[in-house]
Amino acid sequence: MQKQSFLKIFLIAIISFAAFLPGLVFAQSDATLDRIVSQIESLYPPLEGYVIAVEGNGLTLDLKRGMAVKKGDRLKLIRYGRELFHPVTKKKVGRKETDLGEVEILEVRKDFSHARSLNPTALPKEGDGVRSPFQKLTFLVAPPNIKTRKKIDADRLRLNLEKKLNRHPRFEVPAFDFGLWMIDEKLNETSALKSKSLRRLKRKVNVDLILIPNVHTIKGKMVLSYKLISSKDGSLQKQAQVLSDDLPAAQARREMGRGTQTSFDAKNQPFKFIDKDQFPYEIVDFDVGDLNGDGKNEYVLIDRYRVMVYKLKKGKLRKIGQLRKRKGIDRFLGVDVGDINGNGRDEIFVTNQVGDKLESFALERQPGKKGFKHVWKDVNLYFRIIRPFGAKPTLLSQSTGFEAPFHGPIKKVIYKRRRYILGFKLKTPDIYGKFFSLYGLTQTDLSGNKIKDTIILDDKYHLRVYSPKGKVIVKSEEYYGHDPRFIDVGVVEEFGGLGVGSSNFTRAKAVRYKSRLQFVKNGSRRFLVLPKNYVAGNGMLDQMVIVENSGLAILGVNREGFERVFESSKQKGYLGAFRVVPRKGNAGADVYILRIDKDYVSETSPMTSTFSTYFWELE
């Protein structure tokens, strides 16, 4: 427990430190946004009071006329106990509370109210508390209207507002892009708030209020104003304005470097949002494939111990199967789907950690039967499938290390004589001291000379392209990926102890997870798709990655390197996985994105996973 408390304090300290670093999402205009949240909070005060007299089952409360209480209301009855203090700061944080059930308001008078206890076993007494039931208010934040010549980063401002609201115990911002919804529905700010539009919005997301921020200038002073709109009827709940000179500024574009390519020019090509599914827990990874050979795709999602198979119907996932392993023992790290045995049905390859080793396995759908059969199990290997420009899937593997999660060469897995075996070593540049890991790596012929280049995310999450001879062809200035998750397979033997030759074992040094890199081909055009997680400190904090939002980067491939074609709009949470599935006949591609939203300070806060579907109209 002391270790956990220390971690929380460390996280808070790092966040506080990072607030002074330039370019952070959560570093700007804290005072201004705090004032706005406080103003909104004052509109919805919680109701609290005390029991001042008890007569049998009847209670007299100090709640009176003029307060937000009426006949028939039900309130929680609370028994207060000892005071609670923070173990480190020693500051009072509250009191121990025992829930005694509910009370019902019978009558409200000028100076007090009468109520009755609804729990026959409760024995209320003077000094007990009453409180209105805890109810969260859900908000959507509209894209800010920037009406000033000063360059303001509208996306960062919106995300800052969402973050501030989410941190309030009574407020919540669902993972829903209101601005993108307005574009999809062809609405402006006025039409979006009409009753018909709000009813359509309700069918998409459960929300109480819509916050519309605006930035303008009054006598040279920057002003952040806002409107708070009810999602029920579009009525104005509050409007106000706050002076602010510290709104997040838009960042300047980087210039193209010389020699080895280090940065990429940008163009705009939007995705069209289709739909999304949300899960109240962490989805670790997913992949897409044809599991039964009928020409239609299934969607395989994994959490830490379950393999879940879905069909996609009208943009929504519908579960059709599930395989469960041992909760708390098995820890799934990744899933890959592809037809490796050549029978026309894609297999499911799951990388599974059990303690300090891997017990990975493969599943396959049996013709005419429900469920899945293990076709390979208890495999001490990592799995990853790569598909260079839509070619047949290649299953790669790598062993675990004794002192590090990844060790040794990357090898192809082939199917021969009715079993999976390790094939040839993957040809990577022979660079002294250079270690290539399976995750965050792919290969393809970029230059058209029929020689495969090796494309990786390096240890700092910069994109690198190596020629077969080890020359760095591309090294990006900015980072991609930057996944907050760790992989810690393997043990380290530490010598020393009480006796001669004694030793003990500790877990090997953890390394960060790296996402897939996917190539997509459309006619004569080629693309590299990779994740973009925006982190605190712009990637300067090595041992702790705090991701507030994420997007998907699309790079066009040419013989000289890459050019940035498109970066999707920032969404809340880190991008855990993605897949781009081209449609037949060069008719565009379906893009699937998995985002996970987590609280980096609170260990008990639940995670939310969002599986979103987009359409990418390729030219």
C-alpha cells in the first residue's frame, strides 16, 4: 500500500511538473477553466443536511423551505464516523460514512422538514446526515468558435475543458466527438441545438448538457465566453465570460529537413464517422479476419483473459462467440488474425503472458461447429502478423528473454505437415548493438527495387526506416505510438544473499508496448498507417507516459520517403489498436480504431474502451 501511495504522489508530481512544459494539452489556462467549472458547479449544488430529532420512525431534518427539496423526495441516510486523514499530507480528507438506506420527505416547512426512514432495520439518531443521491451530469463540449486574430489551438482548448469537467466528481464527458457528429449530420451550431437534432443526438449518446465555448477579444484582452445548453430542449442554462490571457496557442508547422528525411508535409483528408461501441473495461487489442471462410469479416477483441468474437451489423458490434481463460492468471498481450495454414479460414493467434513466461495459443473455427478449437497451445513465443501492402499475411514470432521481454531473432512461422513450426529468420539489418523487437516493426519494398526495407518505431517512438545494409533512410522528428502499457515478461537472477551461491529472482525490466504499423495500397498510391498518442511532456518523460488524447496518422509512401497525408482529429484516451481494411474494387477502406480512456492517478477508476468505425474514401 505504501508503494501504491508513493506512485500516486509521484504521478501527481510529474503531472504538476509537466504543466510547465510547452505544448501540453492540460497545461494551459487552468485558472480560467477552473472558474468556468466552478460557475457550472454552482448551478447544480448537492443537497445535504442533518437529522435534528428522532421520534420512532419519524425524523426531523434541518432542510427547510427555499432549499432544493420537496415532498416525496428520497435522500440517503448516512451515519458519520471517525475523521479520515491523508497518510502523507496529514490533511483531513473527510469522515467515514455508513449507508443506512433512504428517507422520504413527508413535509417541508419554513425552518425544517419531516421525513420517515424507509429502512426498518436502521436506527437513526440525531447528528446523522442526509444527502441527495449522487448523480453525475454528462457534458459534450462543442468545437470552440475562435473570433480573434490571435492564433488559438481550438482542439487543445476543447480537450482542456473536457479534462477539467471529467476531473470533477459530479461531471463526466463521454467519449463522443460532438463536432464530428455535427459534420456528419450537416449541422451548424444553431441547427444542432434544435429539438429534432437533439433527439437524434440522444439516440447516439446519453448527455445532459452541451458546453459551447467562444474566444474573442475585448479592448485587446482575450475573453473566453461560454453557453451552457440543456440537451433536453436546447434551453440556455447559463452564459458567462471570463478574461484569459493564457489560452493555448497554435503550434507552428515544422519545416522539411535535408538528407535523411525527418519530417513530412501535411494535407487534409477526412475520415467519415460511421458508429462506435463502448465497453466499461479495458479492451487490450483487436484484429479483423474471415474466421469461417464465408467471405465476410469477423472482429476479434481481447481483454486480459477473454477472446470475444463479433459481427459488425449496421456499424454496431454483435457478439457471436467467446473463449475465457483464467482471470488473474492469464494476461493477454495481443491478438492477430490470419490464414496461416492455408485452409481458407483465418486463425486467431493470441499472445498470452502467464507469470514470467508466455503460454500463447492459436484458435480456429471448425466447419459446421460452434465455438473454436485450439490448434496450437502453450507456445512460449510472441505473435504478430504483418501484411505489406495487402500481401498474404506473414506470421512472425520472437522468443522471450531472461533479462528482457524480447530476445533473439524474429522468425517466420509456417504451417507444414499439419503443424506450426518456426521457419527462416526475418532478414533485418545487421547492426552491431541494434536490437529489433517484434512489436512496432514491419517490412516492405518502399523504393520499388524489390528489396525489403525494415520500418520500426524506435525506443523513443520515432519512425525509422532502415535499408537492408543498415542505412537510416527516414527518421521522424516527431514521435508516433507512445503507448502507455508495459510488457514485463522474463526474470533477472540477482546473486548474493545469505549463503554461498545464493540468488533470488526479480521481474525483468519492463519495456513499453508498440502498436502495429500497417501498409495500405490503393491503385498506384501507397500509405503507411500508424497511431499517434499525444503525451504529457511531448515524449520527454521516459518512464511514465500519460496520454490525454490520440489520433491516427496517414503517411503517403513515395520513393524518397513519406509525406503526411492526414492526421485524424484528436479523441480522448490512448489509441490501443487499429486496423484498415480496404474494400474490394478500390472502393475506399474501413478504418477501425480502439481507444482506451483511463485515469492515471486513481487506480480504482474504471477504464472505458471505445471501438469506432470510420470510412476512408481513398482516391
